[in-house]
Amino acid sequence: MGTPTRVLYIEDDQACGRLVQRVLQRSGYEVLLAFDGTEGMTLAQKTQPNLILMDINLPEVDGRVLTTQLRSTPYCKETPIVALTAMTGSEQRKLALAAGCTGFLTKPINVDRFPQQIDAFLHGEKQKLPPVEQQHHLEQFTQMLVTDLEEKIRELEEANAHMAELTRLKGEFLRMASLQMEQPILITGRQIGQLKKILSEMEEGQAGVQTVAELVQRMERGMDRMKQVVAEMLQTSQVVSGLMNLRFMPVRLGQIVEEVVGRYDAVCQERVLHIYTEDLSRLPLVNGDYAQLRTAVDNLIGNAVKYTPDGGHIYVLGDVTGDEVCLVIRDTGIGVPASEQESIFELFHSAQAVEHHSTSKYAFKGSGLGLGLPVVKGIVEAHDGRIWVESEADGANPLPGSTFAICLPRADAG
């Protein structure tokens, strides 16, 4: 027995590929399948088939473009390449032939005639265009390639601009992180020096235990802040990598809000901020991870505290829409410009330039790592929920306020 005739079929529709494979195998052909252009190029070079069947409408690369690439290689320069496509128009046929296809067949195939059609192409049949039409459609195909190339260049330029912006944001993030870590380190260093001095004075009976205790408390606060920065980074890495270990249970959002708001009592008293919480006990339960949802709510309320000036107001409201339970945090702060209402949920984004931040995290425009809202978005989406922001910040009103909303599926939905 001789070596069977080898046919390579490049087709992203696996069902169609398997059908053609079965039909041709019954006629003694060896049929290889490639489900994308890259795999097709690799198999063509590796196996050097006797004939190639080419789908035109491939997802990553046009089949006609792939044909020209194959024709430029020594192993496929003379190989019959037959377009097999559901695109039945005469213009499509002429463009395929102008691009270098040997023939043009349409789907669905006629299973009885198909093996004979393939045999004819293997024995030298070629579908040709008259010279004038060939030239016209070759020019048309070339123009299509130029247009595609221009589009690819635009996409690359946009990707390059995005990478440049991401690099800038990462630089700001590193600066912000270093500032966040630097402050407590410097303060702790000074306090250690003071502590050494006090210990020396204690030996001489000039200092009391109370002074030492106060210094230790300040050092503990500094260490707590550094721990918080590290915890934020670790949590962000879990969100980005999709490695959050969620423990789902029925959760009351009202209970979470009550806990979180209580954390800000001292800050609100110091800055004369007013947080108003409506009765959330009426809200249905949601199915979620209590600790992660608490982090999300804490970040949203903390964000409102940070960007609302002293004396401002923050409102925490609840709503039920269909199968979702929604939590709304509204403030009377500086707002979010329309141009930033999507990017604020991206990593490393911060609503103000680094140099404009104060050093205290919960002071007005307090410093942060630009991780809070991306973490919230990651947590909410991991719970099959939604998050968005509404604000009319346009520069005319210095305090237009912001409204952040998260909606989560009800525990009893479905």
C-alpha cells in the first residue's frame, strides 16, 4: 500500500472539521485538522500536505491572508489551496482566487461529490480568473491588506499608549507605597531614639513609665499602618490572580455596614463628618463571604470619608431590585470626573496626583495606594455582582458628590 494522500483542513468550526475529515477518510485520504491559523501554518510546515482546505472566515487571521503567507513558503508554493467557506458571493470567490487559492468550494458540502472535487484539484484542476479580473481583484485584495495593516497599527499604538499609562500609574503606585511605608518608619525611628533617651533618663530617675507607654503606643500605630499597607497589597494580588478563598454563607449587609461605620466614629468626630445610615435590616440576605464583603464596604465608605471635606455628609442606603440587593454610598465630596469613572476601578489609579495627597489616610484627600476600588470591584464581581459610580463632577461645582453602588444576588434568588 502507498502513502495516503494527506489533506490539511484549517477550520475553526470543529464540527465542520470533523465532518470533512470523516467524508475524506472514507475515500482513503489522511486528514489533519487545524483549528486556527497559527496551528495551520505549523502543521503545513511540519507535514507538507498534498492539499490544503482553507476556511476564509478564521477568528484571528483572514483565510486569504493566511493563503498568501503559505504561498510565500517553499513547502506550499505549489500546493493546491482550496477555499472552503460559507461565504458564497462571487466577489468572495474572486478575492480568494486573487489571493492565491487554487479553487473555491462552498459549505455545506455535498458529501457524495466532495471527494471527487478534492481529487480533481489534486490532479491539476485550477479555477482561474481572466487576467483583467485577476489584476482588479488582486489590487482590491492588496488594499484590504493595507486597511487591515493600518487597523493593526492603530491597535498597537493604542496598546502602546495603554502600556505607557500603566507604566506611569505603576510609578505613582510605587511612589505612593514608599510614602505610605516611609512615614511610619521615620516616625518609629525617631521614637526609638526618644525611647533610648527616656530609658537613659529613667536610669537617672528623671522620666516616668507613662512617657514610655505613650511612645510605645505611637510606635504600635506606625507598625499597624505598615501592616495595613502590606495587607492591602496581598489582598490585591489575590483579587488580580483570582485566588480569593471565598466562604459563602447568608450575609446581612446591614450588619456589615453597622460594623464598618462604627470604625469611623473617631475620624468623623475629629473631622465633623456625618454618616447617615438608613434602616438596612429590611434588606434580604445575600450569599457571600462575610469578610470579603466587609472589606468591600469598608473601602467604599473609607473612600467617601477620604474625598468628603470636613463638615460633609455621607449617606448609606439600601435597595432591592429584582433578584439583587443593592448598597448605595452617597457623599457630598469632590466627585469623580466622567473621564475617570471607569479608570478609578483599575489598578494603581488614584483620583489625585501623589503630591496632592496628605499623609494621613483618612484626612481629606488622604493618601492611599490606589488599590481600594479595584479590590472592591474584584470582590463584587467574584460574587456575581455589579459596581458603578455616578457623579456630575465637571469643574463648575467644587463639591458635586459621588454615588457608589454595589448590587449582589439575593440569597433566595433562583
